[in-house]
Amino acid sequence: MLDAANNVVDSWSRGTYKGKRSHVLWQHNFHIKEINTISAGYEYEDNEGESTYESAWGYKESKKSIHNNSWYFHNQLLLFDDALSFTSGVRLDDHSTFGDHTSYKVGLAYRFRDIGLKLRATHGTGFKAPNMFQLYDVRYGNPDLEPEESESWDVGFEQKLFQGRVVFELTYFDNEFEDLIAFDYTTWRYANRKTAESHGLEVGLRLFPLNDLSVSVSYTYTDGEENDKDLALVPENDWSANITYAPGKLKLSVDLYYVDDRLAYDQKHKIDNYTRVDVSFSYRVTNCLKFFGRIENLFDEDYEGAVGYPAPDFSAWGGVKLTF
């Protein structure tokens, strides 16, 4: 209870957020002989959010909705007996709050079959609108947010050895962002970072010791900056590994993730590193019916994705997938 006579500040607070998402996707593929595949589609997404916040200073509530219509076109062209691959795509987003935005991506790859080498490069742009929570949550949202836009490119190669039993990959990437959406711990609301960039290397190794068994390891090094400071929440070192055993209709997988420590909300504090293990399985009864299950954070690792946002503990779910 607030005692104004003694000027006591009551710091209790509580809030809720409920969201609803509806999604419709249609895609049609056209094949021109065996060298050209054209994909065209339409996507509609509707989001509704309702949030409340109550504290000693009063009560606030918000109920909003946003929707986005998207049309996209993708083309893959194979030439010179499939040695050369050229891909291009364009996407138009019509957002109810932020209007029309167009993004694109192009890619080129060439395979030297005699030596098992594949060279590749891509370039593209991106558009990401703030979600309902980031915009309209009464406690943390910011209705003045701008959409996030990006431009990225990468170059790399893939080398197969020992009749494809070993595959080595190396990629250099570079990303530039405008109005990067991030959480501002000084205001406790979401905000835009005017300029941000990241670049680095991805290294991968895949092994196929048996026909039913695959093992993969990947490492990503990232160097990033935002507003002339180190990029927050992005680890410099990121490792992952996977073991998959798939005899017949059964498929078992184990995933291991190691994420290095990373900057929190300023240049002084860091979020601790963590290791997480996930397992999954699926069993295909027929071509139309499949059972599946997944366990995340098998060993109940205690870690945070961002300051004040602990990751879920051990969790498991499963289901049935029908294909017609």
C-alpha cells in the first residue's frame, strides 16, 4: 500500500501480453524443361496483441493489430549440364503500418565436378518490420520504431573429398543494417540503432562415415559494430554440432550448441556463455503420415538470450504430420 504521508515509493508491478497470429501461404512452382524452376507465391500474416501493465503509478492497456501482404517471385536457372546455377528473387511487402517495401536476392554458383569443388556468391537486401510486442506493448513497446533494413553479401566454396564422404565449407559474409531493432536498457523500451554492421567467417565440416549416419560441425566468427561500438547480443564465437542416424523410416538427431559470452546492453557488462543440447526423432509410417518429437535444453542449462530474459528450461513436445 502506498503511504503518501511518509513518501514511500511502492515498486510493485505486473504485466501481461497475449498475442494471436494468423498465417496463409500459397506457392506455385513452374518447371521449364529441366533447366529452369520458377516459384511464385503470396503470403498473408495477421497479428493481434493485447497487453496490460499495472503498478503503483496506475494501469495501462493496449489492444492493436497489424497485417502484412507479401508477393514473391524466385527463379533458378541451371546451365552447362547443371554446372552453373543462377538464382534471383524479389519480394514485395505491403505492411499495414509501414507501407510498401521491396527486397531482392541474387546468387551465382559454379561446380567443378572433376575435383568436387563448388564456388558460390550471393547478394541481397532485407526488410523486417517491428513485431506487435516491440511496437505496442504498454511497458516495453515503442510505437515510433522504424522497420529494419539490411544489405548483405557473401562468398564461399564447398569442397567434397573421398567420394563425397567428407564435405568442407568456408564462407565470408558481410551485413549492413539501418535502423536495427534492439532493446534499450537505459529506457527499457525497444529502439532503433541507426547504423550497424557485422562480418565474419563460417566454417563447416560434414562427415558421412555410413550411409545411415552423418556428423557435422560448424563454427562462426562474427565481428560487429553499432553506432561505432561493439555490437551487443552477438557472440564473437559460435559453435554447433549435429549427429543424425536415419535407418529406414526412423530418424534420430542430437544437436549441440556452444555460444560464447557477448555484450549485454553496454560496453561493460557481458552475458555468460552457455552450452545446450537438443534431441529429436521422427518416424515415417507412410508417405502421408509421420510422427515426430523434440526435446530442447535436455540438461536444463540455465542461460539467458538477453539480460533479464532467461531461456526456457527443459521442454518437450511431439505431434503427427499428415501430408496430402
